Amino acid sequence: MAQQYRARKRFGQNFLVDHQIISQIISCFANSTNPIIEIGPGRGALTAELLKIGVPLIALELDRDLIPILQREYQQHDNFDLRQADALTFDFTCVKHLAPIRLVGNLPYNVATPLIFRLLEDISWISDMHFMLQWEVVARLSARRGDSHYGQLSLVVQNLCETTTLLEVPPTAFTPSPKVNSGVIHLKPRAQPLVSVEQRAVFNALVKSAFAQRRKTLRNNLKGILDEKQISDSGVEPGLRAEAISMDGFIRLTQTLVDARGSAPD
């Protein structure tokens, strides 16, 4: 693993150094035959072990100064393909022919959520994703109804993926140590989304409105979108807050809204 590099704040770098945590992540890829994309290899803590699996490994690294270090360390491996690129803007169409592809990465806290949203725009080529994220984001991604972390992010992601929290990681596993805990989450794209492609935009907008002010009830947050009778007819109590509504409840509300718009006069 490349050691001669100091983390930079502007890239949000916290390098994973705990060998036990590294081994636990790598164990998720045992006997894998799919190509892997590693987002943000950093100093190569995961890279070195991923290369041993023997499948093609495409590493996307934004920091130009890390490129020669990674090249010097791993270019002798025939299955290593290093790209200097920002995953937020990288054109993934150039690798989709390798599908299904597994994704892994220790993601900087400041780009994790927008990156996940970008990947979810087209998950047809993705086998699964294992990401190290800020613990709060992991909690939000995997939260269920009634959980204090349950919200828009939970519902939008769980519509498309099965989410499993794999482990919580302390700050001491990194250098420099972040101020908060991290966690590893597994995102597995569903064979069929819970909400149809045609209704997804309506679902996402409805969920966003429902959680716009968390302390307000649905009758207030959805005012002008669905009235109290429409909410009740969907089998949902208008006096509840959004955090108390299940995925199925939001799917029913979405169908009610779609039907109402379809029957509205031009």
C-alpha cells in the first residue's frame, strides 16, 4: 500500500488503515467474477487486496498527485486500470459493456450522497455497491419507518435498492481520523423497482414534499398536492408525520396523485 502521501482536506481524504476493517470489506468480494470499479482508491488500502481477486479493477482517482503513486505501486498488475477522474462527472457509459459491475469505495463525506444519486440514475449495469460513508448517511440510507433517520434519502434509495448496513467503523480506522464514525453499507439494485419508472418522478417529488418540514403532518406538508380525503382514501392517516408512513403508504399516495392528475380536466 502506498504510504508516502498526506491527506488533503479539499478532497475530503481520510485514508483507511485498519487491516481488520479492510479484510471485512474484501471478504464481501470473495469468489467474485464480476469486474470491479473502485471509487477513490486513495493510497491503495483496498486496491492492493482487490487486485488479488483477479478480476478487472478500474480505479477512479480524482487527486492527480496520487496517480503516479498508484501507478508505481500497482501498474505491474494486468487487471489494473487506473483513471484520473471525478466519479461525479465520469462517463460510465465507457465501462457499461463490462456489466454487471461491482462498485466499492471509501467515499469522501462531501460527495457521497450526490454520487449515490447519480449512480441511481441508471443502475442497469451495476451488480451491487459497497461504500464506506459517514455513519449518519449509512443510517439514513437503511432507515425504516419510525426511525429518526428515516426520510427522503431512505425512500428514494430503497425504492431502487435493497440496503444492508454491514459494519460501523470508528474514527481510529483512518488517517487522519475523522470526527465522526463511519459505516459500510451494501446497496443491491432491485430486479424491479418498487415504484414504476413512469411514476418515479412523482414519487420522489411527493416524498420530498412530505418531509419538507418534519414536524408537520401530511395534511400540512401535502397541502395543494393531495387533500385530506385523498390521503385517507390511500389508506394513510392525514394526521401522521411523514416519518410514520411506510414505503407502501407512499406508493399508495403516489398512485392516488397519479390517478388524480390523470382524471383532472385539461
